[in-house]
Amino acid sequence: MSKLLTPIDKNGLKLKNRVAMAPLTRCRAGEDDVPQPMSELYYAQRASAGLIITEATNITPKSCAFEKAPGIYSAAQVQAWKKISDKTHAAGGTLFMQLWHCGRVGSDAVLNGNAPLSPSGINDDLHSLIVYGLMANGRYAQITATPSKEMTIQEIEETISDYAHATENALAAGLDGVEIHAANGYLIHQFLSPTTNQRTDDFGGTLPKRLEFLKRVIEAVLSKAPKSKVGIRISPFAAYNNTRDPNPEETYVAVAKLVEEFGLAYMHLADTNAWAGAPDMEKILNIVKPNYSGCLIGNGGIEPDQAINMVESGQVDIVAFGRAFIANPDLAIRIAQGGPYNEARYVGWYGGDEEGYTDYPSL
Ligand code: PHB
């Protein structure tokens, strides 16, 4: 049997196989961004994965890049997520929640009239930020980001507390752990890049100061969860959401060293440019591998055969699949059998009902 299908027990992370489901924004929350019952079936259907990482989940109503993405800040959301984790566990799955703050990637149209929050109010590139809103006819459409405002120290401290609160809520909802989303141009990534972080206080200016927000977030999360239940997702080279780090090698060697010091369970390497056919995985691994000894999850346009080789050769410990899990609820079982695979349809990718969500057949 391929190593990809074998259990892993490393750095406190124990999984039945090395096939992970990547975080997938699906925009199906109901009123007040509470997940709806159809998400119970959606996640439980995918329990063949050794690890399911939930869709990016907002830690505060001050964060929104995709209207109707769920939250994890209210009691009603915790109750709804509890049903999801119960059903996923009953099906044999393991579920980590991706904790999301979108920072400047937002619009006052989806933030109750408020401006998005960001490290430095850099707004020269609003056209390149990916924000989706729900139209009156029920369809989703990309909308233009509106200018963000530079966070005050008090807003930074409140946001750090939001991460602790969200972690507490995720564990109360029965999730097996949390993933700190530090990738793809969202708030933490914005603090890491000197282009989007031009602060001159404790949170910006030098590399250690650009790392300070991430450090404080990790500390906040670890105040509520053991390190074996905490992972982090990074995307050093991602063009997505235009974070424009001029020296990703320097920034992410420091990030990997920081994560190593804290001993987090895994680093999830998002090769986001591979979505557009320009993979950076080798460069990412060259940065991270010498500096971090825990579990590495590779993600971004990786086909099953390639995943088998990457795990067999020790390049990564686990591979996360996104699109393949949209279309193949039983993906790990299909990989074990060498396929066949359903193709993902665009219908219902973002928003909608059961169509394109829970109606893909298992073998
Ligand atoms: C990701 O984790 O890669 C991710 C999450 C939410 C997005 C885009 C990417 O909107």
C-alpha cells in the first residue's frame, strides 16, 4: 500500500492516513453566518480523509471576504459546528478548523457598512483583492474591495483576543484542532509583508516586528489549545490578494523558525500559484524544511500520483487536496483503489444549496 494511505503519528498529530482535505470556501452559512445542517452531511461524507481542514471560518464579524462564509464567534455558530463535528467523528473523521481574519480583503458592503481592517491601510491595489458578495438573485459575484483602515493598537489587541476566543469556541464545538490561516493575502500575511505592513510601532518596521502579530496570535491560540492541536497555513510566494513580499525567503525562514520554537503540530504549505499552473513547491520546501521539524502538509494542484511520490520520497508528510475533494467525497478510498475520479463542476462552487455540494457520488 502506498505510504499516502498509511497512518501518521508525528509531533502529536495522529491521523489514520496522510490524505487531507484542504480548506474550501463554499459560502453556505445561513442567518448570522451560522453553518446550515447541509454542512453536517458535506463534512461527514468526506471522513475518509485522515484530516479535514474546514473552510476558512471568520473569527469575528469584522472579517469577511466571502459573504456567507461561516463564523466561529457566536454561541449559535458553536452549536451548529458541534453538530458538524459530531457527525464527522461518527463517520471516523478528524476535523481542524481554519481560523480566518481577512483583514484588508473585504468590502463595507459585506462588513455591515464598516471599513475592512488592515495593518497600514494600503489601498493602492483594491482591484486585485478577491471579495465575493451575494446578489439579490441568490448568485455570487466578485465585488470590488473598499478601502481598509489602519488598525489601532487597541484593534490589534482585540483581534489577538478574537483568535483566543475562536480557538476556545472551536474546541467547545468538538473540533480536533485549529489551523491558523497565515496565507493567501489575509490579515496575518498582510502583517508579514513589508508592502502591506508599513507600521512604525511594535507590529511593523523590522522583520521581527512584522512577525510580532503572528507571534502574538500563536500565543493566544496556544493559551486555549495544546500545540498538538494547532497547525498553520502559509503561502510565501502567493500572488493571490497581492501581498507583494519582496523577500519571501527571508520572511518565511523566520516564520518557519518561529513555528518550530512554538512546536506547532504542522505547517500547511499552500502553493497557491500552482492553481494558475506556476508551482513554487520546491522553493517553499527549501525555505521550510531546514527550519521546521514537524509535519509538513503539501497543497496546491497536486494530483494523486504525484502525492503518492511526494509522501513516499519524504518531501512532505501529508498532501491536502481541494478541488478533488469537492468532487470526490470518498477521495482517500478512491486513491487507495487507483480511481476513478469524478470531475468538479463549477455549479455550486461558491454558495447555493445541496447542488454541487453534497450531491457528488461516492463509489
Ligand atoms: C486558503 O486557505 O487557501 C484559502 C482560504 C480562503 C480563501 C482562499 C484561500 O478565500
